[in-house]
Amino acid sequence: MTPLAAKRLARESAVQPFAGAAKALKEDWSLETLDGKQVQRWSEALGETLVAQRDAEVQAYREGRRPEGPANGPQLLVVGMDGGRWQGLEKDEQTQSRWREEKVFTATTFLPGNGKEGEEEEKPKPLVTTVLATACAAVEFGKMARVEAERRGLRQALIVLGMGDGGTWIDPLFDREFRLEARIIDWCHANEHLWDCAKAIHGPQTPQTSSLAEYLEALLWDGRVAEVIAKLAELSNQLGAPLKEDGPQHPRRVLSQNVGYFTRHKEHMRYPEFRAKGWPIGSGITEAGVKQFNKRVKGTEQFWGEPGVEAILALRGHWVSQDDRWDRYWDNRPAYVK
């Protein structure tokens, strides 16, 4: 396969299912036959080269050889983590489900805002985002994220922030892999937790639900997290402690868990302080990154082996990253790779 043909095939496989890629290539190359299975074999082989390169960079980092950062460090670098979904070929023995989670990392350079609100407000401006995703476990993912962040200017940046929803595997990785100026709980996720509590008390669509949620939201926006926690604790005490038979959506369990959630993340919800510094408080970029990967690998009719999904995630990550790494890779790739 010529270098140009390899690049084209990899691109088609990074943006659409293999059958669609085969149809497009068959027409463009005036081929008599070309099926999705053949395109899958070729594109997964191309993606495996990227996976091997990534793993070699992680191993080099473990041995003390860091990737080279940018010549000019960014003013503000925001790193984010979240999870997407894909279906395996076999069902999980414990859950009896084919659904698996891929872990997604984003690194975005920003120009900070001016810290003002109202008509004079200048919001923080995202500049360049790069993404990666893997089906590997959190430990391996953490090192991949660290290498990517180093490449984007982790050591040179004036300020580095960690953005997330407070997920159980996300916080430990932030603690272990990064020295952050601050960790920030995504505002929308925090707000959703407040609405979940209000719905648990008053039902999904009632005036009382809106009144309570908006009251708690105003407190949170003003940085009065202690008052939010006190109100949730009061409501939780009125309902009583969760019982063993209570499901995850039972009001007692919802309130109890959210008292813990807001207490645990109190320091990560200093939203007035974050806004005054011109920092972003939302993880929309990371959520968009998850959607970018889900769009390629999550289809209900798509079933993957782990090596195959890993290869396509690597190709997709190169394709959607905004730092021209796709073109640089193909421009510098050896003409023919066995």
C-alpha cells in the first residue's frame, strides 16, 4: 500500500464504520471489490503502529526520558478526563454485559478571561485541544495522560488546572500524575447533582423541585458550598439513613450520597474564586472529546476486540486532535512499514 493510500484508508476508518469506509474507497479507487473486513484488517494494522509508538513513549517516560514540550509555554493548560463506551465481542463474566468503558483525556490551552462578570466579561478562550482514548485500565491510562500533558506544555505552563466530574477513578489519577493549581468539579455536573436531590425530594417535575434546585444552585454559584452541604444534610436527616434494600434512585440514598459528594469536593467548587481568576469552570471540551470517540466506536451494531478498538481509538485521537499531529505523522511516517 502506498503512503498516500495508507493515509486515506486510515482517515476513512477513523471517521466512519469499516463498511462505509470500504464503500468510499472502492468508489474513489475504482476497485472491483473491497469489503469492510479487509479495510478493518488494514486500518487496525495501521492503528497498531500508533499504539506501539504511544506505548514506547510511555515506557520512555517511565525510564526518565520526557517528551519535548512546546517552545513557548501556555498561559493556562486545562486537563480533563472522562469515560466513553464501546461493546466487546464477549460478555463480561460478572456483569453479563458487552459494554466497556474507554477512558478519554483532553489537554486544552486557554487564554484566561478577565475575571469580570456582566457586559465587560471576557470569558476564557480555548485555543488548541488534543485528545487520546484507550480501553486500557486506569493505571496505564494515567501514564498516557501524563505523557500527552507533558507534550502539551505541562512543565512550561504558568497554570495547570484539572477538570472533571469527580469520578472514582479520575480523582486518584489527578492526584498521582499531576501537580495542579486547582482541581475543578465541572459546574454542570455539580448542578445536575443539585437537581437530582431536588427531584428525589419533590418529584421530577414540580414547582417545589425547581424552587429547591434553583435555591441550591444560587448558593453554589456564590461559593456558599457549606450552606449547600448543610441544607442537603438537613434534608437527608429528615429522610433517614439509607436502608439495604434502597436502590440507587431511592431518595434516602440520593441525598446521603450527595452530602458525601459535596463534602468531598468542597474545595473543588470555589466557583467565584475560579471565575475571578478567569478560569473555565466547565468540562464541555472533555465531554465533546468523549462524544468524538463514541461517535466512532459506540454504535449498537459495533462489537470490538480490545486490540481492534485500541487501534481505532489511536487513529481517531490523531484525527480529531487540533495540533496537526495527523498530518505530521503521515508526513514523517516511513514510506512502507512491514
